Amino acid sequence: MSEIQQELPAASTTEQAQPESTAPEQPPEAATVSLEERLRQAELDAAEHYDAWLRAKAEAENARRRAQDEVEKARKYALDKFAGELLVVKDSLEAALAVGEEATLESLRSGVELTLKQLSSVLEKNHVREVYPLGEKFDPHLHQAIAMVEGEGEANTVASVLQKGYLLHERVLRPALVTVFQGPA
């Protein structure tokens, strides 16, 4: 035999088949205490996580409620600025009516013109635009044709405007009422 083989202690085949345990042996009471301590720690962790979950849920509910209140206020007071600006126009109309019989036709006319300018200014500030399509190509999205007329104009062109239309930004508030030139027969 070689020297290396002689230095190794003789091991039986049954000892080699069993893996060595790396954990130190503990008495059964110590293992039970360790498991109980781990269970207690896990229960504390679970209670802590549950509390954090409840707080997060309450915070999410509060955020949802705040957002809902803000949307409600925005909807309720959306016309606040517009209505305030219209009050100036109303005041002008009331002042014109309060003048009485001493007003001349010319002064009433100029007062009404000024009031119309005020109203037009308020509408313009609030992105309400006038649609007056005389001579333009008929657009069914912006115009409502109430009659076809014969005439010198190009077919499907607006011949006359009976009532102006209005847009709010790009949305039609009211289509313009128009008559349209009829094409050749």
C-alpha cells in the first residue's frame, strides 16, 4: 500500500453513504423554543404588513375621494369666469333700459352697439367663434341647409346666411342656417 492510503483511517462503507450534518445538534426543547420564537416573529411581521396594507388602502380611498371632489367642483364652477364676464353685459342692458324716454334713438343705438361689442368680446375670450359662411363651400358639419336656390353661384356654395353659427373651440354649438346654390339641372 502506498503511504497516503495508510495515513487515511479506514472507513466503513456505511459511514461514507451518510451525509454529514452541518448544523449542530440541539436539544429538542431548544428546537421548540426556536420554532415558537420564529412563529411569534412571523405573526408580528404579518400584523405589521396588515397594518401597512390598511393604511395604504385608506390613503388610496382618500385620494379617490379628493379627486372626485375636485372633479365635482370643476364641473360645478366651470362657468364661473364666463358668467362673471356676462354680468357686465347684463348691467349694460339694464342701464340702457333705465335711461327711459329722455334717450334719443341715436343714443340707444350706440348703447346697444357697445353692449354687442361687450358680448362679442366675452364670447371671444371664452373661445366662442362666429360662423358666417357666405360664399363658402357648403360644409354639413358647420352648416345646416334649409333650401336649395337657383342662382349665379357655384353649386354647393352658400348663397345666403339666415342665422349665424357658433363654435366653441372646434365643437359646433349651433350650425349656421344657410341656403345653398343648386347645381345645373
